[in-house]
Amino acid sequence: MSKKIIMLVGGDHSSYAIYNGLKAEYNIAHVILEKPKSRKEFIKRRIKKLGLVKVIGQVLFQKLVVPFLKKESQSRVDEIIEKNKLTFTDVEKEKLINVPSANSEVCIKTLKEINPDIVIVNGTRIISKKVLTSINGTFINTHAGLTPLYRGIHGAYWSKVNKDGHCGVSVHLVDPGIDTGGILYQDLIETNRDDNFVSYTYLQLAKGIDLMKRAINDLMNNNSKVITNNLDSKFWTHPTIWFYLHHRLFNKVK
């Protein structure tokens, strides 16, 4: 008996790449798209958690450095996209369902109505226990980092800074924590001297789609298994502009 698959996404470009990477092999019945988070509220919460100075440094990095890194890595990104046949076209309108939030009652009602067996999550808010327990389906996520050591964001970059060789991707079960769910698959990515903070994510995206296919096949065949590793659990956020420039200048980490 085939299983019903849907996606629950936040609208990041990676969500579209994952959808397009999967749809040729699997029938994605629907894509539930949540409304973008308020940038103002996001910054307020981050300041409360990390402090004003650090958040200013992170914002400056995003505003001043990342655009430069995108230009610097454009040819490399194009190469990765072509080699891995990544596509970012929109989801078909008849499959798209808009909700205010992945944690909203509207989303829960939608999930119950569809009653999927597999929910592929990408780029949403942290999903609440109430949502995760609203249906019997399995929620799985592609994470750009080796968990639990590189929970949070920019796992490849932080691994390069730490020079620990754990530069990779995970596909894991979703629980109410931040990237703490049981690991289904993990693998490393191969980078070269042309890669930087931006292009790492495309390598992770390509690898993540392949790992997601393996995880889906296991779930379809009722053969899914959780794996473990001996890595510590750590959470990472955005680098500040001064942190990035220091490590680029003195440690050659792009």
C-alpha cells in the first residue's frame, strides 16, 4: 500500500529545490506553505536571547558580507546546480495550501483533513508538539549540518571554522526540539577551494535530497531505522561580521 506524502515548508529556496528533486519519484500530494515570520519580531527575540551587540554584528554580516559572498561564489553555485540538476520552480498551484503558521490551528486542521503518512518539513518555525501529535504521520526534515553537533544553522561553515571534518548533512525525525530528532541518514559533503559560506549550502541541499529519498524509501517500506553517533550536542547561529572577517583573514575560512 502506497503512503501519502506532503510537504510543510517555509518558502525558502531550498524548499522548492527539495520539492522539485522529489516529485519525479514520489507523488507529493500537497505542499503546505506557512506565512513568513515577522522580521521585526524575529530580531527582537534574537536580541533578547543573544544581546544587542551580537545581533548587530549578525545583521551587518547578512547585509554587507553575504551579498559579496553570493557574487564571489556565483559560478561555483551555478556549477553545483547544474551538476546536481537542482531546480527552484514554483509548486503547482493546485497542490499549494497557504497557512498563517505551521503551528496554527489552520495548519492542524489541514493536516488532519489530508491525513498524510509522511510529512517532509523544510524551513518552517520550530514545530510544536501539538502539531506533531495531531496526526499519525511521520515528520522528517533535512538539516544542513551533522546533528547533534551542528544543530541550528550554517553547520558546514561552523565545521570549517572548527576544522573537525564534520561538514555534512542530516535527515532526521522532527520532534519539538531544535534539530534534536532521531537521525535517519547522515553524510559528508565534498568542498573545494572555490566554495564559501554560500556555496556550502547548495552542496548540502544536493546531498540532502539524496538522503531524503533514502529516508522516504525506508518509510514507504516500513524499514526506517534511527542511527546514533558519538558527537556532542551543540547549537549554532549566524556569525557576526567581525567573527567572519577574522576567520577569513587569519584562518582562510570563506
